[in-house]
Amino acid sequence: MGLHIKNGHLIDPANEVDSKADLFIENGQVVAIGNQPEGFNAETVIDAAGQIVCPGLVDLSARLREPGQEHKGTIESETRAAAAGGITTLCVPPDTDPIIDTPAISKLIRNRARIAGFANVVTLGALTHQLQGEHLAEMSELQTVGGCVGISNALNPVKNTLIMRRAMEYAASCGLTIFLHADDTGLSAGGCAHEGMISTRLGLAGIPESAETVAVARELMLIEQTGVRAHFCHLSSAHSIKMIARAQHDGLPVTMDVAAHQLHLTDMDIGFFNSQCHVLPPLRTQRDKDALSKAVAQGCISAICSDHQPHDADAKLAPFGETEPGISALETLLPLALRLLDDKLLSLSDLISRLTTQPAQILGLNLGHLGQGAKADICIFDPEQHWNVAPENMLSQGKNTPFIGWEMKGKVTHTLLNGQIVYQADKP
Amino acid sequence: MIRKDIQFDKKGRLRHFLTTEGISRPLITDILDYAENFASVVNKPVKKAPLLRGKTIANLFFEASTRTRTTFELAAKRLSADVININIQTSATKKGESLLDMLRNLEAMHTDMFIVRHMTSGAAHFIAEHVAPHISVINAGDGSHAHPTQAMLDMFTIRRHKPDFTALRVAIVGDIMHSRVARSQIHALNILGVPDVRVIGPHTLIPPHVENMGVHVFHQVEQGLRDADVIIMLRLQRERMQGALLPSEAEYFANYGLTPDKLALAKPDAIVMHPGPINRGVEIDSTVADGPQSVILEQVTNGLAVRMAIMAMVLGRTSDEEVAS
């Protein structure tokens, strides 16, 4: 009943493997690396010659839109898209409808994902009741009964600093990691684009960099005071990165991620009101983009996420400021990350660790590595294959992406979940 | 990815008029020259020209505006077009019918041109991107982004008094942040080669990096107005007083209101402009607004000729022969 991946180039950053090696999989686990174990009977053989074999990608933020917004996506449609993108684990923020502030909703989402069978789905529980920032949610219940791997107030920052402090203290006592969206809503209110040259030219209400940095500064002070383990999600500005990197250097238990699109787009890409470039936090400047890429290379940003937000077509069919923010991003996560290699800032192995091992660590999951006995969640991709992003080829229900027409390099050919093939590309 | 300028058709002729950004100096000059012809038509006893006979123009006003809508309506009628006025309550589109559905309905009525006023920046571009190929869109003001016909009538007015743009110092005073008029003027003035365009206002009303649009920023009105040839006062919306942008109308007037004393800092033959409607005692003193250097009412008159010229040019694309006859 075994599966044999032969001739591939294995990259497993957790075990410092970066060489040609076969993988042998049985009962959902990696049973051997290199030489075929005795008595192993390969029922399926995947010839991965010329391809990279690595742990399945772990995505720290993906909205599946179910429950609540099934016209934009379902757990089945979006996890299927994830599999096509080589992603085997997705972390869902709590702003579903209903909100994940009771264990039942967390269980519902995870059960539906299990039935769909395309990817592991883990959840973040709400930090405050109904994400309103007033009363603490039952974090401990969410964790122990609901199985939530962390907590977050999603895109609704807690305005009251005292409540934030208490929430952090309580989370710390539960041993929960808090996932933060750094946004001072007073500064960002009404904005839809980075406050700068482009917002000024187009007359768009701006979101200043300080909307992020002021929030980062407050949260860092509270993290220091409360000792909570914290993770900053989808950062956008060079200044924020600098502040958090300094805190890391000082020994604070903080990590951070960046959405893949922030590494490739700036506010210039808005052009004349391209609503596909309406994202939150907003696309910022070339200087910010360069600093984000550099921080990924250096490792202070330890994860790249998709920040997947699929939409129905109507959500983007309006004047820029009236459209809904977000990109359908699961299927472009890997190739967009691979583009960082063009600038030779980091090695392929380091890059893969930012997509696998390190996000798994942030979530506290024993995933993202392929040692003997590891869960056989695997991504196999052709690093040289070129392909064009086209809406008709996307599996996500949301076709909203500014990358339509972009040529990507690097194509997933197989995705394995628990040792089962959940995605296999058509032969090119 | 910056897409190609949708204002022009394949032959490079003006198809929509959405912004003054990125248009050429010869095109602006053409529009102004063409408008001179209509300025004379306006003064004739029979004020109509048959250029747009048989054309249907829809005024789509998502934001209330009597003056701008009226001048567009009059301009269209003087060109012998049929005009329909549609005032759309913002709530109606938000609740039920989408903007695109409404456009499809109007297209089905065989309209040739939409004049669009909308409170959201980018609305005119959005509509121009989605209309049927035979329809032209003229931006009559979108959010804080652009008001290109106003800017063109301002250029027309300036040129009548100061023919050489390359020797001018133009000062724009007031709420630059929220002003679509200022943005369109700044682009047009730069394209026309004005060497010194100044914006003057408190920091709270000056958008960040506005220098990149080709202006010099002043926070002190006394410095900014010095030796100006043209002073453009912007309207200050009363709702700006409610936030933290300004402490009071009185303080704004004391610092930035155009009084005879401040006007004296400019060149003696400086002209004073305002896109209207004016707030007397808020941004401008009555003695200045009604004084000899004010060209504010001329602007209103010129607005008609300039809008006729733009409509005729845009719709004339498809009826060159008629224009020739």
C-alpha cells in the first residue's frame, strides 16, 4: 500500500536536507528517505525527476468564506484550490459568520474540511466576544474544546488598550499565541490606499503608515508587559518590520508574516483605480516592498502567507473605494514566493522553510517537515515550469487577483495529504 | 500594472474626458481654441449650434449639484442634443440596483454620452471602463479625484487674461486635500508649462507628497501669495469643521481668507478666481469677490463655452462630417 516518490530533489529545511533523495510513504507517514526499506511495496510511484519535493505549504491566513459567505467560496472549493497551490495546512481567522467565538463553529469548520479532504484546516478563535473588543471570548474553551491553535481579533483591532492588555494577559495564562492585525482604526478610518503620492494623485482616502506603526508600538509595549506569545499578521511597512525586528532582538516572543502580494506590488500598481489592488493593509511603496523582501531573506519575517480572500465578481465591480479589499491568493502563493529567488536574497531551502516549517512552528503544529515518521503532507513542484495566471484555470471560487496575465515560474504537480494524492496537475 | 489611458480611442482621439492628467498641451490648446468659437455663439441672438442634433446625453448625478448640472444641460441643449437628467440617490444604488445594472439600462435607451458626477474617486473611470463602445463619458467630478471640465474652464479664463502660461505664478488656496478641482487644475497648469504653481493651506488640508504633482507648498498665505498672477480660492466645505482639520471658520478666515490686504501682496494685475459657490467671509471677503480683480462670474460664463467644446469634440469623433458642414 506504499507510495514511492522517486528521483526528486528533496528539500526539508527542518532536517537540513537539500539533496536528491527518494521518499517512501506508508499509512500516511514518511517511512524512509533515500533507500527503499525492506518489504516496502510501492503501489504508486511518482516520478519527480527535475522536481522539488518539500513539505506541504502551511498558510497562516486564508479565508474560506464558509460559514457565512458561500457566494464567495466554500470550504470545499477553497481547500481544493489550496491543494492545487501545494498548500496542505490552512489557518482560518475567526471572522466567519457566525464568528469563531464558540467551540462549535471551530469544530464545524474543521469537520467540513475533514470531509472535503483536500487540506488540514486549523482555526484561530476570537479574542473578544463577537470580535467587538469589549468582553473576552472563552479562549480556554476555544482552545481545549474547539481545538483553536491561537486567538485573534481578526481585522477588528481592540481599541481599548486596557481590554487589549487583559486579553493578552489571559491568553498568556492559557498559553495561547495571539495573532495581531496592527491597525490604529482612528488613523486608518475611511482609507482605502496607502497615504502617499498615489492616494494624493487619485484623490483616494489614505491609510498612513502610522496606522500600522502606532498599533505595532502599542502592541509591543503590551507584549513586553504581559509576556504573551504574539504573532503580527500581514505587515506592510518597513518601519513596522524594523520595530518588531528590534523587539525580537531584545528577546520578545514575537514573530511576523507578510502576504505574498506585498512582496511584488506597490501602490503604483493601482494605476487608474485597479480595484484588484485594493487590499488591507494597503500596498505601500517600493521602499516598503524592498524592506519586506529583505526581512523575509534575513528571517525576521519568518513566514509568507497567502492572506487569501476570495470574492464574487461584484465585490470588485465598483469604484475603487467602494470595492471589497482582498486577493484570491492560494494558487499564486508558491510561485510569488519563488520570485524572491530571482534577486538571490536567500536560498530555496530558506524560502521553503518560510512556507512550511516556520509557519507550522508559529501555529505550534508538528507539521512542515519530512523526517522519518512525519505526516506525509507533501508538495511536489516543477521549479522551471512557466505558466500564466488565468481566471478560467483557477480552482478558487474567487477569481479576484491582480496577477491575471502574469507569467509565473514554478508549478505544483502533486500535492499529498496524509500520504494521499489530493492534487495532480495535468501533464503540460 | 498601469493600463493604457482609456480617455483616447484607437486613433488617439478623445473618447472620454475623465481627467486632465496625462493629456497633451496641444490637446488642451485645441479645446481652449475650440471653446473660443462657442464663446462667440453664446453671444449671438440665436444661441444654438446643430453639432449634436440627434444625440442623447444623460446627466448622471449621484451627488447633488445644481450649478454644474445646469451648465452641462445648457451646453448640451445649445449643441442641439437631447438631454435627460437623472439624479440618483446614493442609497438607491447601495441597496438594490448596482451601478452597472443602471448603466446597462441607460445604454439600452440609446444614449450617446454620460455626464457623471459621483462622490467616489474613480467613479468616472469605472463607468468609462464598463460602458458600451459607442458611449462617451465626461467626468463632472468624482470624489476628491478630478473635475476636468472645471479645470479647462479655469484655463480658458486664465488665458483670456494672461495669454502666456509659461510666465505665470498661480496660487491655489484652501482645502487642497479634498479638492478635485485643485487636482485637475494642477495637472493642467503643469501641462501648459506654468513654472510656479503654489498650493497654500494649513498642513491638515494639504495632501502628503503633493509636491510630486508639480507644486510648491506654502502654509503661510502671505508668503504664498507674493507676486502671484492668478489666485484661485477653493471652497471650504462646512463639514470640514466637524473633524480635527480646522478649529473654526473664523480662524480659517483670519489665516487664509482672501482680504484686500492679502490680495495686495499679489501682482497689481492679479486675477482672483473661485470655482463656486463662494462662502463669503469664510474663504473670501466680499469686497474681493465683487471687486475689480475678481473673474468669478466670467468663469461661470466661460464654463458654458468650454463644456460645449468638450462635448462637441468628444461626440464629434463619430460625426466629423457634420462639424465640417
